[in-house]
Amino acid sequence: MKIIILGAGRVGESVADSLVSERNDITVIDQDAERLRELQARYDLRGVVGNGIDPTVLADAGANDTDLLIACAAQDETNLVCCKVAKVMFNIPKLIARVRSSSLEKSEQLLGKEGFDVDRVICPEESLTRYIGKLIEFPEAMQVREFAGGRACIVAVRARGGAPMVGHRISALRLMAPDVAMRIVAIYRRFADEPDRFIYCDGATMVEPGDEVFVLSGREQIAQVLASFHRPSGQQARPVRRIMVAGGGKVALRLARQLTRQGNQHIKIIEVNPDRCVELASQVPSDVLVLQGDATDEDILSSESIENVDLFLALTSDDENNIMASLLAKRMGARRVLALINRRSYADLMHGTQIDIALSPAQAMLGELLAYVRQGDVQAVHSLRRGVAEALEIVARGDRKSSRVVGRKISEIHLPPEVTMGLIVRGLPDPTDPDAQHEQAEQEPQVILPRSHTVIESNDHVVFFLSNKRLVKDVEKLFRVSATYF
């Protein structure tokens, strides 16, 4: 696919990194020539210096035969105008715009055919807010990603000694919890003086304390799955009630509003800029406390009883400050800490150490973007392990004559060894078959653990885990419907 990316900032770089690795033809437009030279030195892409709303610049970037334009410059207006010019002047078929303004992202009239003609809006701040919200809902998880309209989830959990399912082989876990439909699809294990290493999972694999375990399961069983890997039997779950946020930016504001609507949380926001504190205090709900100060100051954390905080979130725009504030909060007694880290190399170093969760804002929204970029019936894509691995939901279409998978047993489907089929969700409404939608809506969808004898049916939503995202094309090709395949 030929893709133009407007903007070589943090979001643009993350998007380029992900799409280049999938062998797409990428061109990046930016007015910063030095920044483009850095990207060209690191990735196999082409850079064009200029303003993305200029038709001559778009033409130089190859807009005449481009399949997709992703406008993710810093300013909303630049992205929207670029999309409009791309549609009117070059008729680019797919247009995606990064929009940070909450009022703009929800305006169908402005973004539709009569307005800026944008096919899809992405908002990293909104994606990040939803992502953190899931971690608050499931406080024992390191990652929570949804599939099949939220009916199935993949979760990452740190295995702890003494938990019921830790210290056993995977084959034994099925016998220990026969009523829990779950599948361990990956384990990342710590080794001395080495980064975490991917461990291939089969029945003989042992779950060891300290492992980062990725599990697929139905949503209603996620809490039980997390508990079985993370805390001893009989120990009660501790919900997230007290939250402290370092940094009063857009994400902190969105998060405070979202959590206040849900209730039950006590939220404090620490912001170093006094003017921003005044602005923030006028926008957040009245029961959210806004404090002026530096979250790396030990005295401030101590005076605000950091030792009683269930979740500390470092959400400033400075990676180093987020790391230091999180390390300090953890040392002073915060139960769990999350640091927002833009640089992936930093996130890889800090994730799962003294910092429980190191989160890249661009990675939080990449799944939404990739699901739109992918071909075929891909419904959801989630980037895992800071972009190295991926979980993919794809819909089986056709019949035994036109499909390589429909009507066949799992044992007859040849997947690469690095690809794990984790779950099948059956019985969801099929938008391509209006006559069947009413009948399917009356039935409760099933979450199925695929076995060797399980037969794939048309409209099954199949969830895969890929330890290497370069294998995505192989999975997509396998599920592609062909009129000539027999």
C-alpha cells in the first residue's frame, strides 16, 4: 500500500515505524528538514520537505497514486485542510486525520462529505484515556485490549508466586480451571542481564513467578483470570480508589472527567504551571483536587500521602520527569505506578521494573489506525510489547469453496508456528447479511476455545496472537476470500 504521512513528530514517527515494518511504501511530509533526515536514516521511507496543505507538495509526495493519507501534524486545522485538499485535488481514497479537539472529533457535519471529507479521526489523547481507564477497571492487569465488541479480551499480567496458576505447566491449568475459557498465548520471561525474552507456549511450558503472561478470555472472566495469576487464593482484590496524576495536560483532564462520571475515585492532579492549574481547576469536576507543584518533589508527595495512593500516573510531556516521578512515588509507597514514555527505548528499559507500566501514547492509538489500514475483514488490531507483537481479530468469510479456512478443522489450517489462534467468537451479527442479523441478534454470542477438531464457520471472529507482526500479511492472505479457490 502506498501511504503519505503528514507530520514527522512523535505520532507520525510511531505510525511510520509500524507501517514501514509491514512493507508499505511510505512518504513523510514535514517542514523540518532535519527531522526528515533523521527518519530517513532510521527507516526505509521517503521524506518531502514542505507544507502538507500545499497541492504541489502533495504532488511531489506522490498523491496522484496514493492509497491512504494519514494527517498527524501538531495542529488540527492543518490535518483537516490537508485531507480536504487531498480529496479534492487528488481523490485519495482513504483519509485519516489526527484531531485533538474533543468538539471537532465528534462533529459529523464538519468531518463528513460536506465538510473536510475525513474517513476516520484518530485522537491519541482519547485512546490513551480509554487505555488507562481499562487498567483502572482491572488493576491487576498490565495491558487490557478488547475484541468482538468487548466480548473478548487479551490481558497481560505479572505472575506472582503463590497465585493458583503460577508454578504449573499450561496443560495442568486446563484441569485446574475447566470452566474458565482462557488461553495463554505468550509468556515474556526475565533473564539476568538480558531483556525479557519471548517464550513459546505449549502444554509443557511452566508459568514462573515474574513472567509477563498474555491471556485471551471472555470479558466476564477477565477478573478471575487476572486473580489466578496475580494473588493467592482467598486474598481479596483491592480496587483503585485513590489516584494521583502528575501533569495537568489534555489526558489528565479527559481522565478526571471520565472517572468522575463513573464515581468511587478520589483524584488529585499535580501541575507545575500555576496558570495551567487555574485553567484546569475551572474545567475539572469540583471533587477533583488540583495542586500546584512538582511531582518529583518528595515533600509534595509526602504531604499528599503518596503511601495511600492506589495508582500514580505520570502523564507530563517530559519522559525523564515521568520516569523520576514514578520511581519516587513507588519508593515512597504508591501501590502501582504508570509512566507515560514517548521514547520506545526508554519504555522497554522501564516497563515492569520499579515502574509497573511504561506506556507509549502513540502505541495506545496504533491499533485503531492499523485496523483501518489493514486489508480484508480485519476488525481490531492491538499493538503489544511496545509494537513488537500484535493481537489481531479477523472475520472468516465465504464458504468451503471460496475460503481456505471456512468449513475446515483447525488441524487442517496451516498457520506459521509464531502465530497462535487464541479465541473464536461465534454468533455476532453479520453486517454483510441483513437477513441473518435479526436472528443472530436474538442469540448470545459464544466465546470458543479452538481445539484441533473445531471447525471454522462463516462470520466467526477469530483472534490471533502474533509474536512477530511481520506475519500479519500471512494471516490476512489465509483468510482472504477467492472466487477461484477450491
